[in-house]
Amino acid sequence: MSESAIRTRRWSRVEYDRLIEEGVFQPGERLELLAGQLVVREPQGTPHATGIRLLTRALREVFAEDRWIVDMQLPVALDEESEPEPDVTVTAGNPRDFLPSHPARPVLVVEVAEASLALDREEKGSLYARARVPEYWILNLRDRVLEVYREPHPDPSSPHGWAYRSRQNLAAGEHVTPSAAPTARIAVTNLMP
Amino acid sequence: MQTTYPRTRRWTRAEYDRLIEQGMFQPGERLELLAGNLVVREPQGDPHAFAIELANEALRTAFGPEWRVRVQLPIALDDESEPEPDVSVAPGRLRESSEAKPSRLVLVVEVSQSSLALDREYKGSLYARARVPEYWIVNLVNRILEVYRDPKLDASASYGWAYRSVQSLGAGAHVSPLAAPTVRVPVADLLP
């Protein structure tokens, strides 16, 4: 029997925020709340960090700062039991809009994946789809492609009951146009470390 | 459906006690800290509750006033475990005891119906790892008492430890706890 057979206590996002406020966690702990579970984030290498910087730079050129915020690894109030910190998010608004609470409705979420590819595709993909995040990218460093997911739809076979209907794999040399910036063209090459 | 993530945050016993003190849990939540996991306890039916009363009565009689016989109360098992066994026995008179949560147990008892696999493999390994010398499962499914003794290293067990000796005793048998060797408890007294 493995530990997966036990039923562990799930945390709500409100409870998680209180744990943080009360200083329950150790300094420097890297956690995300995913579907009620406190998931430990893996350490990231320089390719991962470089991918995040390249994405942020490209997306800030496309999403003007008077109307959009492009965040790196900041919390998203995704649903009642999830508060992930995606590698990059794009949200409509200005920084002070989110003083009372973390952004809940990003128009684009991006994860940079190397070792975490399965987790990012299946678990997080299903979780973002369930929260109706309209567009989700995985910068897949292993295969050097940008995976573009769109159109969340119910899918009982997915971990959280939702998945993305449309998936495109874009290689270096191709371009991507975010749904929320339909006139933009971002070269995938510019995103690859 | 519960997803199993590669690595979830483990809690220490000190952190768990602090969460309780700070009122982080909802009233009436039934939890145990098992190897760093906050495990939700399943609701218990009437036979389960009755078997706990039976074990409590039998063990109080068997051990007498020099021992603490406790029902579903937390024990300080190890640095990342604070289970609440159905019945546990620790040495010392209650009023003279310095430990609110005993850490040196001589016997732990779980009453098991739907939780048999959990109690045998998962909790059994955890109690063995903490060197609890004797562990009983009142097995309501088969109406037997399972007696586990002699914790030893076992790489195939959930937590690297298991009990070397396993005895299954039927309703006609008697059991003598290791810590009360002159006492004979009829297994029938433990079965609802």
C-alpha cells in the first residue's frame, strides 16, 4: 500500500492564505496550492530561469503596461482550493488593482517545463482548464517546442474533470499569436533559452 | 478524485501542534498526522465505537492504575507523526505523568473494519518504525485479534519497518500483553 491510498486533508485557498499570513511556513519555502494540496515546487535551473525571462520580455512587448500586467511566479487566486504561482501570467489591469486580492482571471498562463512536463501537462493543464483560463502555454525545454493549449472543455478522463480541446506544438521558426493580443506575432525562437 | 503530486508539503509534529493551537482546523475535524501527512480519519460506525469501549474496559482492567489507558487521544509518536490510536497504553499514573502526549507506548490498538489495509500496512509500519513494542488490530471483518510484536527493519514496508511476529487469535483464544505478562485477556472480550 502506498501513501497515495490515504486521504489527506485538503486546504482551501482562504486557509492557505491564512497559513501564509500567520507565518506557518519556513522562510524560502516554495509551495503552491493545487486542488487543495500543498505541493512543493522543484528547484529550477538556469534554462528554466532563462525561459521565464525571455517569455516575460516578449510578452511585455506585446501586452502594453498601461492595460496589462505580466507577472513572473506570483500567486494566482485560481479557484477555492488552488493558488498556483505560474512561471508567467498575463492579466488585464494595473498592479494596484490586485492589492486586495491576487489576480483570479489571467488571460494567459505559461509554465516553463523541463522535469515537470507531465505535471504541467496533465495536472496543471486540467486545473487551469477547470478554472477556464482561456489560454495556457508550456514552454517545453525538453523538446524545444511551445505547446499552446486553448478552449477549456469538460473532460471526465482528466485529473480535475477539464482539459483543453485545442493543442498546438510550435517549433522554433514558427510564430504564436496570443488570443488576447490578436495582432501580435511572437517568434517561438525568441522564447527558447 | 484525489491527485497525488510528486511531492507534497510534509508537516512536523511541532508544526502540527501549532496549527491546532492557532485554530487552523475546523471544529470537529478528525485528523491524524502520519509521517508528515495530515490524514483525514474516516467516520466510524457503531461496531467500531463499541469495540473501542470493549478494548478500553479490558485494558483498564488488565493494566490497572499504574498505567494510562487512553482512547482516541493524540500520542507523540515521532517528529512527523501524531496519530490518535483507538486505544493506547503508556506507563505511569495519570496525575504523576509529565507528558501530556505520551511518547513511550507499550501497546497501541486500532479497531479496523474498512481501514484494514491502512491499519496493517501503513500504520503498522509507522508504529514499528517508532519501536512501539506491541500493536493490536481488532479486526472486525474476520472477527479476530491480530497481534503484532517485535519491530524490525523491513525495506519493503511503507516506512522501512514492520513487525516480525504476527499472530491471529480467534474468539476462543486469550492474549497476554507483553507489558502485563501475567494477565490473560479473552479475545472474546474484545469483539463486539
